[in-house]
Amino acid sequence: MRAVVQRVNSASVAIGGETRAAIKQGLLILLAIEETDTRADLEWLSGKIVRLRVFNDAAGVMNCSVQETGGAILLISQFTLFASTKKGNRPSYTRSARPEIAIPLYEQFITRLTQDLGQPIQTGEFGAHMQVSLVNDGPVTILIDSKARE
């Protein structure tokens, strides 16, 4: 699994011109699922995300997690994070999991992330054409890969 984690002041997702979900302070997560991903990947990634210390403490140092601050999470599926641009100019998405593999893992990830965070998360819709809006705070943007464990 690969995730782009962005610290945001606000974020929202619209589908068909209508807002599906919105959050205030928290994390916007763009998530891609690879063919070889397993439950172990989603458990590791969920734990890493909720404990990632990217929010300021009282001294202004990034030392607090979204879990500690009570922030929200907006999760968006994004298969293009596994794009390969090695050959030519048209990206290849062969590493991205097919829907029959990706959808169950995505749904399990939502459940696990909700449990780890201790509150419901907001989501987009898997496979939908979405418009994502955000106000990146910092900006703070971090790429996490469950296979590289970084």
C-alpha cells in the first residue's frame, strides 16, 4: 500500500458536483492498493498514519499525532499512486490492484483506520471520479509505502 498523507486545515471530496465528505483539521490520505498487498500491510499502514507525529505541540514542534489532537481523517482511494512512467509518456498502472482485490482491502482499511483513530473517518467512493479540495497546512505532505516500511 502506498499513501500520501497531507496535514490539512480542511479537506473535502465531491462526486458529481455534490460534497460527499468534508473535514476540518486533520489528515487527507490518498491511498493506493497494490496487487501484492495483504492485511499485514493495511494494519501496519493504519497504525503508522494515526501515530504519525506531524501536528504541533505547545512549543510549535511537530510532536503530536492526529490521534492525540483529535483531528479528523479523509481517505481517498487513488490507484494512480502506483503509476509507472518508465516507458513512454503514458503511465502504466499494472501494479495497482484490480477492484476484486482492492475493494475488500480498501473497506478493511477503513474499518482498521476507524478503530485505530478511535472515531469514524470520512471517505470518498472507491472507483468514482472525485474532485478533492484541500488546504494543506505547512505544507506537510508525506509519502508512506507499506512494502518499504517507510
